[in-house]
Amino acid sequence: MKHIDIKDIFSNPFYIGKTVTVCGWVRTSRDSKNISFLEINDGTTFRHLQIVIEKEKLSGYDEAMKLGTSVRIAGTCCESPVNGVEINAGFIEVLGACPGDYPLQKKRHTLEYLRTMPHLRVRTNTFNALLRVRSRLAAAIHEYFQSRGYVYVNTPIITGSDCEGAGEMFRVTTQDYDVTGLTREEYYAGDFFGRKAGLSVSGQLEGEVAAMAMGKIYTFGPSFRAENSNTPRHLAEFWHVEPEVAFAELPDIIEIAEDMIKHIISAVLEACPDEIAFFEKHFEEGLRDKLRSIVSHDFAVVEYTEAIELLQKADRQFNYPCDWGADLQTEHERYITEEVFKKPVFVINYPKDIKSFYMKQNPDGKTVAATDLLVPGVGEIIGCSEREADLDKLLEAMKARGMNLDDYEDYIELRKFGSVPHSGFGLGFERILMYVTGISNIRDVTLYPRTVGGIR
Ligand code: 4AD
């Protein structure tokens, strides 16, 4: 008989009183004198389905009592005061036995321990909830942009230019490691693309190309960073949402970013109440109220200069200096968002020297029209700016940074042929997931984290 998703068993009263077949992995088992109980999960819902086994009706199911065993069970679907519905088993087939050295025997394991077994941690409640929220959040991002007329574009993953002009790129090569006797130029010339290539740190530059024809675009794909940042907030491979909007200035893109964050959080609150309740219980007290409050309140906006003044006035010692011109460190970002504003904050108009070449230079000659969105508990989740649309100013900023203009020929030409004001941002998908779930280490919000010294 065709099996039915456990999600449907819970949500469709049609099955009550009927004989159904369900499949799944055994998550708990318990034995009493006349009855045994199993709870199984098939991944279609956060909830486990209770299976009631009357011993006088069924025998030979000992293997099915072992945690991790995969089973197919047929039985009568009954209403249950505690569980909503349960299955009174008439038939149990073990699809795959699971011996006693299956590591997930305890009810709760530490996240650190689970990281040592990415192929099995997906079977925990935490990952069951996480992957569902992750999937819903991704769908909500597409919904948000699609329903507002944005075109989804796929920018290249292998690139010849480093978008930020500074960030460390992973090299892409088919060369043998032996480079004896070759100059750097000769070495790259002999490589697959005939020049140096790497994994993209951001789809922005190509996203701008698309926006200069399609008006409103977004990308949603992987970005790669080779920085040696071994922190709970950095991955070497992360998913990046990057809208780019023609004719939009900094205040416009800030409005879009805030609206999008509110939309996707609302979508998760609506679609994943059980998962959010789980995260609230195990990871962050008050999570649901925090998320509800995000949706119904304005985010704060503060000038970088004012943020520096707030830090200098703070009644605490920071590890890093906070003079005007310095980049904000995590400790500064967290103080501003967690202790001063206690909500998400857009810090705007950063000093131009600490930001990227493509950001629009403000008339003060000192700052650029850029913003980072900081949120309590995580810090920066969005990097955003109006782009420099003036050819001469762009060239000046690139030359000041010693950049090789030949690598950016296409990008530069966008300013020559029909340039328009435009803006965009990059949202780190795993960072927003940390915020939405309360999980504090980025390694625990992705299936297979890639970090310095860690790949599996
Ligand atoms: O601030 P970033 O570096 O901005 C850019 O890449 C721009 N080109 C985006 C744009 O304007 N289209 O990165 C944007 C966001 C960060 O705010 C952060 O959320 C995330 O990407 N991010 C990372 N997430 C995980 N691990 C890392 N190593 C990350 N680096 C950036």
C-alpha cells in the first residue's frame, strides 16, 4: 500500500478510523507489560507519530524498537487525547536495521558533538526544525522578490574579478602544482581560463549588469570567502541573497531591505509555529516575541559618526579602538544593536576608506552611501550601498585602491553607457537563519559547514 506522509496523518481528519501505511525512522521506543510504543518521524513534519503495538496482536518486532531503525508500518489511525492521532499497528516491517552503535541514543546531544557527524545530525529534532525553517525562509525570499516584479538571475560562480576588490578568493585551477621556472603571468596564462580565476565572493558586479537592463533583479546562490575567519559567524561557503535595483538610492534600498526582512520573518512565524516553539524552548528564550516585534516595529537608522560617539560615551572598555575612521568590530556592533537600540539598526554613511570601491561617494568627500544592518545576537546580517554611478568618481576610487582596471572593464562600461543611480544589498542567508532560530553558531544552520581547516 502507498504510504502516507506523517504530516498529512496529523493534518487530515479523513484518515481517522482508516487503515494507513506510514514510513519513517524510529525516534523513541518504550516498552510496558502489554503494550510497546514507538515514535517515528519521516521528515515531513516536526512532530513524531506515535505507534501503539499491542503485544498480543503483534510479535517479532524487536528490531523496530531500536532507535534509528527505518520502518514501514500499517495500522489503524486513531484519535489520541495526548498526541492528536496515533497508529494502532497491525503490521511492522523493518526496512533498515540500526545496530546499537548508532550514535544518536541520547535525547539531547551537544551541537559540538553533532558537528562530528553531519550525515546523522540531520536526524535530530534540531536539524529537523532547522532544515524546514531554512527551506521556508528560502521560499519566502523568492516569494518576496517574485511578487514584486524582480527578475531572478544566476550570476557566475567562477569569476575573473574579485568583487570587493580586497576579499580573499579561493583559486580555481586545473594546473598541476609544479610551477618550476614559470613567472606568475606564465603560470596563469597556462591555466584553464588563460588567466587567474576564483570562486565568486559576491554576485553583485554581475547583478549590477543585469539590473542595468532588467531594472530590479535578485540573486540567491553561494558565495565563497577564503578569509581565515574562524568565528561562529563566518563560513567559507555561504548562501547570499543579493537584490540590485536600478533608479534606487540609499533610503530606497534601506526600505526594501527592512520590508523584505519583515516579510520573510512573518512567513516563517506563520508556517513554522512548532519549529519556532522548539527553538524558543531550547535555544533562545522569548524568540517568538522577538520575531513578532521585528515584524511590527520600525528598524533604527543611525549615522556611522553618531554610532562612534555612542561607543565613545559607553560606560565600558572595548577591546578594539572606536575612533572615527575605524571599522566597527563585532563587540561595537553588538553594543549598538543589543544595548543602545535593542532592535535591528541600519548604520549609514561609513568612512569611504574602510568600504568598497563601488560605493557612492557622499558630497562630504569623507563618507560613502553605505549601510550595514546589525541585529541583536548576531551582528551584521546585511551589507548594502548605493553604487557609484559616476564614471570619473568610480575610476578615481579604483585607482586610489591600486586596482587593475582591466579586470573590471565590463563594470566600468556600465557607467559609460546609460548609467543610472542604483543600489543593492547582500543578505547572508545563514546569518538571518541564526537570527530566526536563535542558534548561535553558523556551523549549525547549514547541512555541511565549510570553515577554515574543516571540510567533510
Ligand atoms: O558585506 P558583504 O561582504 O557585502 C557584499 O558582498 C556585497 N557585495 C553585497 C551587495 O551589496 N550585493 O556581505 C554581505 C553579507 C554580510 O552582511 C553577511 O551577512 C554575509 O553576506 N557574509 C557572510 N556570511 C557567512 N560567512 C561569511 N564569511 C560571510 N561574509 C559575508
